[in-house]
Amino acid sequence: MGADLELLYLPASAQLRLFRARQLSPVEMLDAQIARAEEVGPRVNAAAWTFFDEAREAAKLAEARYMRGEARPLEGVTLAVKDDTDLAGKVTASGSKLFMDYVAPASHPMVQRYVDSGAIVHMKSTVPEFCMSAVTKSALWGITRNPWNLEYTPAGSSGGSGAALAAGLTTLATGSDSAGSIRLPASVNGVYGVKAPFGRFPTVIPWGLAPQSVYGPMARSMTDLTMMYDIGNGPAPYDHTALPKLNMPTSLPNPAGMRIAYSPDLGFAQVSPEVRRNTEAALEHFRSLGVHVEEVKIDWTAEKILEAFHGTLLTGYWGQFMDNVVDMVSEPDDVSDHFRRMHAKARALPRGTVERAAELVGEINQSVAAIYDAGFDAIVCPTTGVPSVAADNEPLLDKLSIDGVEVDSFAGWWLTHPFNVLYTHPIVVVQTGRGASNVPTSIQIIADRYDDVTAFVLATAYERAAPPLFTGDAFPDFRGNI
């Protein structure tokens, strides 16, 4: 490939240093990413919209700010905004034909904070229809593919953001997470992502009624992720769920002496041998840091987790949202067959589902609380049971097996959704290597309720100890018979 990979994959922290030293221009950086988009963008299909002309003008203004010594914290750094998140004056379609006429009157507060800090939004990234799938494809945008292997999905629903980061199309990206929609794309694209506790980042009306759903940042380094977390979090005036602003420490403590509770499968998940091997290798990196790692038994079952998940997510505002969408439909192809299957699943939940889900959530929470009460600082488990699934996978329809065992065709390859049910836990995803398909694998670092800093301490230290991606021979190579 003709692109300068070292330039394209420079983290924001390095770009900012070079911008300040006048050794790199925001215009030069943006032009390299635009050229990259022209080179590999069509194969990956991660961009819903691009705003390259506007971005070039913003990059010229950023360059002038550096010349005047007036640069802001993210001055000149590119940002991809997920297409479920408002950007003032631009369409927010959420991957749906029904919303192609909706132009956002104002930016989401998180996005506005990044823009106010100097970030340049040059694209909106693809999502599955209404973000209701872990495979990023839709009738509106088509199939988005994983840069590490185009035959596989970049996951979802923030799959466009994850793929754009992995492909070198952007420096920073935003996501949202209702069942793993930041963590799954972070995992399979080999980048970093965080599911914040509910309230840490502003939500938007009426999603304050869906505490399982949160917004947050994605990046290729923990330094960049931490910077985004620090800038983006904090309350919004209209948001009754918002937590006070959390100022991230400028330096994080040494994790030596901390204790990790390791679960290979959370008791319920099928996990492939290659994911297990990569996870166990990751644990050795923690041990090299002086962190005590101990395997713990968690007795969750797939049935219990799915019953709790469906009973909290599909019966709440998400269920009402689907009913509202159905009322908007006038043509058969206004919504996908996948959406219709999801809506039918929600409608088919029996009487007493909410009460039963509340009981199960209490049991799940009690088992997690007992681990932290025993003196552990975090729980670590794989993010996915396999590196990824096919890019054209049809959830709820196609059969899915892991290591010869058939699993739920929708959620059977994730280990993320229990912690949307338990929505007060901060979670950071870090990479653990690559599978035979060349697709990256990862672990989740799950801290106690609202203990965001601990998750970042462990993830940042781990990044320093683990072999990195996006360097040497570990760049995406866009392989696959596509």
C-alpha cells in the first residue's frame, strides 16, 4: 500500500506534540487520511458521510491557531462521529431509511465538547439499522467490513467507528453501547474503547430512560482514550441522570499489588481455544506488572443472562422505540427483516418478564458485588467468544457455533451484555493479540461501580506491557476473498 502507515496511525497525543512543534500540520494529517479513505475506504465501507471540504477549512484554521499560540487541547485532530449521535447541521439516520430527513439542530454534548476542544469532524461512521445488531450492515449503508480481514464484521453497533480507526481513516471516534456496541468493535478492530457507567457521559432525551445505553470514546491508544474521557464526560443541563464531572488524574498510579478476578467465560459463554489462549497470555502481562490474578467461579447461565437482558432492554424504552418505528413504516422496505425479528422478539416476551428480569438482575449484581467485597479491584474476562463473525452474518437467523457448540445466534458470541444490565460498572477493552483469521481479540477490564480510574489504571499499565498493534508488521492488511 502506498500510504505512510506511521503517519496515518500516529496517536492524537503524538500529533498534538508535532503540531505544536510545527513539525506536522493538521492539513497534512487530514490530507493523508483523506488519501487513505480514497485508497481503502470503499473496501471497508466505514463512512456514512464525509465532510472533507469542511474539514480542510477547519484544518487550515487549526494550523493558524498553532501559529498564533492559541491551540486548544484537541486542535486539528480528526474525529469520526457515530451515525446515532447528533452533529449540528448534519443528518443523524441511525442507519435507517426512515430518518434520512432528520437534521440535528445541535450536537450531542460529548461531540460538542470535542469540537470545542479543537477536534475536526470529517466523517460520520456507519451503524446497523437503529444500532440493533453486533454486525454493522444495513439497507442504507450496506456491509461494513473489518480491515484486518474483510470477510469478517467490525462488529457493532459502533462498527464504522472501530473500522475507521483500524483502517487509519480517523484519529479518534465516538461510539455508544447498549449491549457491547463500543466494546465489541473495539475488540475485533484492535482498538481501545470504554463503556462508561450510566450518567458519566450525557445522554439525550429520551434515552435517559434507558440506563443500559451509554455514549463514549474510542481510540487507538490509552493516552488518547483517557484524554477523550476527560474532555467528554460531565453533566448536561437537561440530563437528570448526569453524574458530576470526573477529572481524570494527570498521572496514574502503579498497579502493582492490585487484584484481578479472572473468569474465562463468566460461567455462561462458549469461548474458542484461540480466545482463551490470548486471554491467558494477557493475564501474564498483568502478572509481570505485579498484579495478582486469581481465577474465580461465576455461576451465570446463558438462559439467566439472556432473560435478564431481554427483560431490561426490550421491555423498556427500547421496546417503546420499536413500537414507534413500526407506526412510521409505510413501505415494506422501510425497515429490515432483522428489525422486524427484533420487534417480534420484544412483543413475544411473556407477562411477568419485567419482574423476573428485576429478580435476576438482583442475583447477578449480588454475585458481582461479592467479588469486589472479597478485595478484588477488577474482573477480567474475554470480550468475545470468537474473534469475530462473518461480515454478512444475519443475527437471529443464521446458526452460530463456537468450538462445535451451537449458541444463541444473536448474542451467543459476546460476553458484554451482562454489564449493560449492571450499568454502573466502567469497563475498558484492551487487545490481547490476533486469531487465526488475523482478527484481533481482547479482554474487558471491569471495575467496581463508578470506579472509572481503576479501570484506566489497569488498562494503561497493560498497554505498556503488551505487544502493540498498529506498528511493525501488525497493521491491518485488508485480506480476504472480497
